[in-house]
Amino acid sequence: GDSVTQMEGPVTLSEEAFLTINCTYTATGYPSLFWYVQYPGEGLQLLLKATKADDKGSNKGFEATYRKETTSFHLEKGSVQVSDSAVYFCLSYAGGTSYGKLTFGQGTILTVHP
Amino acid sequence: SAVISQKPSRDICQRGTSLTIQCQVDSQVTMMFWYRQQPGQSLTLIATANQGSEATYESGFVIDKFPISRPNLTFSTLTVSNMSPEDSSIYLCSVADGHSNQPQHFGDGTRLSIL
């Protein structure tokens, strides 16, 4: 079945450091890919998405590019802030026009120190 | 996008008791889902709640332990029955409305601790 593998955490960075969180997927078709973020005490919020190969999703300074050749969707940010401290989840979705299940990565805890 | 309200936001319960979690959506949605997020873990789908039919449970979850109601297109409940400390988790409701920019919208979750 489909699976998503994320870089193990926790990740601890200083403010303004460069962030990469690796994510790779396996799927029988061509899923849509998402990054969701979970801030402390809150639910999951969509951060960015890409629906086909070579698409780049971006939001709040975060970027991720859908790489079919490497089956990857790595999350990057050039300069992290303390407010970026959260848990980041990489997800795949193969639903298309009908409902399909979400496949979750295991989550990566990011802590940014001042 | 759909706005989801979950109640309670957190609770501390005694072993052997049951708790019902409510999920209210501000619009009619086709599908609602219940997830469990154990401490430090990712989300695990418990069941899919469809209006007018029995919920569909994932492997490892049973109706006797996690009964679900879906009386209409904007509301669902999940009951955690006969609780033990192993049930201490965050329980999240999500919805799929079929016409937004993401497959599911998530509530803020219910943080449950069992003593």
C-alpha cells in the first residue's frame, strides 16, 4: 500500500537557520502531496500542497517540490523563526475526484531557539 | 473552508468511564473522520462516519470501544468507552467537503488523559 516516510526528529535549530525536512513516498499512482503543520495545542493546518510532478508548493516562506523521479517532497525554509516551532506532517492523497484515504508520515518535531 | 468545532477541548477522566466527543461543522459535509494521535505519534484513522449508515472502522478499532454517531451532515460524536490509561491521546475530527483545496480539514482535537 501507499506509505510516507519522514525524516526523524526532533529537529532543533537556531533562529534564521536553514530548514530541510525530508519526505519520501511510495504510491501505486500519482498522489497529491501535502505538508500540514500542528502548532502546540492545535489541530492540523494545511501548509502547502502540490498535485502533480514538478509542482512547487509554497506558503509562509516554506517550499516543497513534487519530485516524481526521486518520489520526494522535501520541505524547506531559508530562515526559520521561533514561531515555526511545531510538528510537521507530510501526507499523500490518492483520492482524485472521489474520496481516498490520507497517508500520513510520522511527523517531525521542529524546535527553533532564539 | 469548513470550520470545525470539537468539544471538549480537553478532559481528565477516571479509568473505566466513558467520554463522548462532539464534532460540529459549519457546513454540510459528505464525510467525517475520527483520528487518534497518541503521544509523540502521527495520526491513526479510527473510522469514517457517513450520515445515514454505520461507521466504517479501521483495523484495530471496534464499535464497542469507539461507538460513533452521525445524525446529520454537520455533526458527529465519538465515544471512548471503558477508558484505560492507554486511551490517553488526542482525538481529532476531520471533514471532507469535496470541493476545497485540501482533502480534509481538521478540528483542534480533544486532549484526553485517563488516570
